[in-house]
Amino acid sequence: MAAGPYNYSYIFKYIIIGDMGVGKSCLLHQFTEKKFMADCPHTIGVEFGTRIIEVASQKIKLQIWDTAGQERFRAVTRSYYRGAAGALMVYDITRRSTYNHLSSWLTDARNLTNPNTVIFLIGNKCDLDAQRDVTYEEAKQFAEENGLMFLECSAKTGENVEDAFLDTAKKIYQNIQDGSLDLNAAESGVQHKPATPRNPITTDQPPNKENCSC
Amino acid sequence: METIVEENIDPNDLKKFEGLYNEQARRGHISEKTQFDYAWCLIRSRYVSDMHKGIALLEDLMRIAKDDLSQRDYLFYIAVGFVRIKEYERALKYTEAIRKIEPNNRQAQQLDGYIKAKMKKDGLLGMAIVGGAVLALGGLVGATIAAVKKK
Ligand SMILES: Nc1nc2c(ncn2[C@@H]2O[C@H](COP(=O)(O)OP(=O)(O)OP(=O)(O)O)[C@@H](O)[C@H]2O)c(=O)[nH]1
Ligand SMILES: [Mg+2]
């Protein structure tokens, strides 16, 4: 596998951040496996997932770090922000406290990533509309004020989950195309993989295991 | 799982958290969080002596862990530590202990699978069983965990 040419031309690094229990791991699982985990234990530190997608007929491999919301892991998870091209920042529409904490997550994301990192706000669990505690409008306004992309999603039904991950990639790709994202910058979170085996540009990226079981 | 287990820490991070830890040690009180952060840095160091030290700090945290969630978290990182120093049989005892707390924990299952694959590759699985090492160690770790659990 490793010896052959790459079957994708870019690698984008993502992180998923937000409070405990908002559904970060379920969103990742829904995106990579198209399944919902009804009973999901709290993440220990970080989990890792990958999926290859297509944007503008370019194959792009997403390397996704799903971080634990537990306070104990804040130092652990912060070390994964570095060099992220995309950050999915998640709250739970049925729990106002998770929405109120967004500004602290956003501060972290802004401080620890680069200025071009695409930040996408996700209001998860939109299937639970009856228990809604945060309106769509106010979250939309928060997103606009802070220059974030925004969708309400459901990791349970799968609604808008693909769109959140794909729209983030499209935006990153667009930033590459218009030159605002410098691929040679140390922490752009993007690696270009020409269709040749073994590329020397592996700075701070983890080893790319195709057969990751996560 | 390999990505998570085999990754080495940025030496600057290690230095930073070591500084915080030493500072608190000097003042006479080390918070649980500071100890955990430092231990986590140590087990991901390049140096085996650091990894041992990290495991010891985590085992210390295990003893004072107040709830299942924190116990589970410490068990996981101890297991990672043992994998990194290639003490696979001991690592397996810790993934097993996590499963007692959370039978469906995917991360523990994945780590377990990763360790077994490594043992198979190194030809250790058969050897350890023949040598009875698994049984002996199992008793030891089991006793520690049992001691923590009854409170
Ligand atoms: N109804 C509903 N439940 C969801 C949804 N997404 C997640 N859940 C449930 O919410 C709980 C928490 O989901 P997780 O994905 O584990 O949350 P997390 O953000 O990864 O939590 P940490 O790992 O602790 O940070 C689980 O019991 C899920 O089944 C959703 O879209 N709708
Ligand atoms: Mg999680």
C-alpha cells in the first residue's frame, strides 16, 4: 500500500472540538461509517478517523482528530490544534451551556491554529427539536459575527453531516486555489501529494495509515 | 491506533509541563491535572526512562481517582505507556481493566487489538502464555485495581 502511488492528491487535517457529550464522536462516526452510535462512551484524549472525499474532481484525504470534551484532556487536545486546516466546533442544540462555552472554544481555536484555518460551527442533535434550547437564528448570528460557517446537524439521522465536512473541505480548497492558504507554510494543515510514491513533505503530520481501524 | 500510540511529544511541550509540575512540587501541592498533563507528556517522550516515570505518576493518580471515568482515563494512558516500553502483557491487563468499567469502549478494544497484533508480530503471545507471565502479572495488576475499586 505505502509503496504505490497515492490515490489522493491532498491531505487536510481536521479537528473536532466542543463540550463533553455534544456528539463529536458520533458525528465523526456518522461521517466515516454512516452509522449512529446510540451508546457512545466519552472519548479518552483523542480519536482518529479518515475518509477520502472528492472536491472539484480532486481526491482529498481527510485526517480527522476527534478530541475529548472532558476538562482533564484540555492540554492533551490542545496539542492537536496545531496545523489543522479545518476545525469543526460543535454544540448541542438541546443544552444551552454547550452553546455558552463556544466563545472559549473559539478563542482556543483562533489562538492555536493559523489565520486561514476554516472554522465550521455545528449545532448538533437537531433531530431533538422538541428539546431545543438554542434557536437557529441566534446561533446563525453568532456564526456571522465571528465569520464562521454554520449548519445544524444530526449525527443520529445523518442530516447535514456530510455537508459540514464537505463544505469545510471546499472552503479550504478554495483558499488554496485563490492563494490565501500557503501550502509551504509549516502549519497550513494541508499536504499536497503528487501522484508519486513517498513524498518528503511530512512535517508534523502523523503517519498515514490506510488501515486505521478507528 | 498506531497514530495515537506511537506519536512522540514535541520536546518543548514536555519542557513546559515539566516546568509547571516542578513549580507545583516546589510549592508543596501538585494538582491532579498538572500531574496528569506531565505524565501524559512523559509517556510520549522518546526516552524510556521518561516513559517509566510517566507510568509511575499515572499509577499514583489511579490510587486517588475518585470516579470510574477518571480511573478509565488513567488506565488507558498507563496501557499506552506499557505498549511504548513494549511490556505488552502488562498493557493488556490495563485494557482489560477498562473493559470491566466500560465493556463497549471502542478505544480500549482498538488498543487491545493493536497490542495483540504487535505481540503476534514479535512472537510474544505464545511465549508469554507458555511462561505463565500473563497469569502472574494478571494477579498483580488485578489486585491493585481491586484495591482501588473498593472504597
Ligand atoms: N438524539 C441525538 N443524540 C445524539 C446525537 N449525536 C450524539 N448523540 C448522543 O449524545 C451522546 C454523546 O455523543 P458523543 O459523540 O459521545 O459526544 P462527544 O462530543 O464525543 O463527547 P466527549 O467524547 O465526551 O467529548 C451519545 O449518547 C450519543 O448517542 C444526535 O445527533 N442526536
Ligand atoms: Mg467523543
